[in-house]
Amino acid sequence: MDTETPDISPSGVAPAALEAYSALLSNVFGAGPKFTPEAIAWRYRDNPAGHVVGADAWSGSTLAAHYVTCPMRALVEGRPLKGLLSLNTATHPDFQGRGLFTRLARATYEQGAERGYDFVIGVANAQSTPGFLGRLGFQHVGRLEAGLLAVAPRKFADVPLQFCGDWDAAMLAWRLANPAATYRTARRGELTAVYADTHLSGVRCAAFVDGQALGATEAAPLGFTLFLGLDPRFSLDGPRLLRLPDRFRPSPLNLIYRPLSEAAPRSLDPRATAISFLDFDPY
């Protein structure tokens, strides 16, 4: 095991850095389409909302640990704010158990605040949630709903929202250009449904956005429709949502939040928060 104390530096988007991130993430989590250099470049460099904000731990020429947040836009209490989505984190096996993630996260949030970002939001699994809450000061907003929709919505109810993603045409076009996934879009009344394949055969995850923001002419794909997220603008009560047993629920599932500026609320109300897979990137 290397006993040298790694140096902390901001994450970047130069080709060499993207290659190093791809190699570390593939080493820790296994090679897959989400961790190719092309997919990393799409997420880290090409986002219209900005380059990733993050921190790296280097031991000489070895990337010991890496953590990034992805810029996003949201409407928060009716105002457009700049936020960060907590995204990729990985520690090289030779450097685990040294508290590097906490150091990188704190450095990342300091950068974010200095660069004018208002909040950090994320979806954490059961293993990582306690660290975000206890060591990094996040709020546990709530557990995401995960279930099969008996009837997909055709319009949003006119209810006040405290938080929702701000998806304009440019942001949606970038999001759906993800080289690691394939999407379909279909008009449903006043809404556009965005579908992505899941780990369950015959089941596609769906998100719903204002129909004026994205044109869609395809028919809805065959199979079951999974909703993963929160949204008070359509009902998830009673028979409308067949909730998945825990053993079938994709992870992560806990919505977490931390303000970075005075413009952001100190906490979020899960009953007034709309978030879907488009916002937090499981597909």
C-alpha cells in the first residue's frame, strides 16, 4: 500500500484527465458504457450548464481518488438557480480507508460556492447516505418512489413546487445525447415522455417534461413503465403506482440536498419537489 499523502487538486476536462477518470472508474466499478472516455467527455465537458466541479487526489502520477459534481439548472421557489448534481466518486483500491472522499467532497463544495453555485443535490444509496448526512451536512429530503405506472400522466397539475429541474431545449438535447444510453420520446397530451431502458427486461423508466420544451413524434415503447423519483404534479397514490419490492428497486434511492449560497433554501420539502431520472442520471 502506498503511504504517501496524495495531493488534492481541482478536476479538469483536458483529454489526459478524462482518460484518467475513465480508467479509475472502470477499475473500481467495472468497465461499462458509462465510463468510456466518450461518455465521460459528454458528461464532464460538453454539458451546456458548465464543466464539472470536482476534486482529485494524486499520488505522483497515480489518480488515488476522484469526485465530481455536474452543473445543473433548477427552478427553486420560482427562481432559476445554478446547482450541482453529486455524481461520480471513486477511490483507487490502494488508497481506500484514508478519508479521501470526505476531503475531496469538501474541496468540491468550496469550489462550487466560490464559482457561484447555489446548491448540491444527489441521490445516494444506503451505504453512502450516512456519510453525506453526518460528515458533509446534507439533508435527507426523502426516499424516491419506485414503481410501475398503471396510467402515465398526460398533464401536470397546477401545484406549487419548491424544486424542479429547469430543462430547456438545449439542456434536453444534450441530456438525450448521452452516448451510454438510448432514449425514446413520445408526446402524451401536454407532456413529453422520455423513456430509457432499465436493468429489468421489458421495463422502461419514464420521465415527463413540459411538451413545449421538446418535440416528440415516436410512439411510446411497448412494455411496462417505471417511474423513479418524486413529482407532486401527478398522482402516485392508490392503484396508479405499483410500488416495486425492495429487491427490485434500483439503487441509489435517497434524495439528499445541501445549500451552498444564501439564495438557496436551507431545506427542501419532498412534497413540493419534482425530480426524475433525467435529473440524477441512473440511465
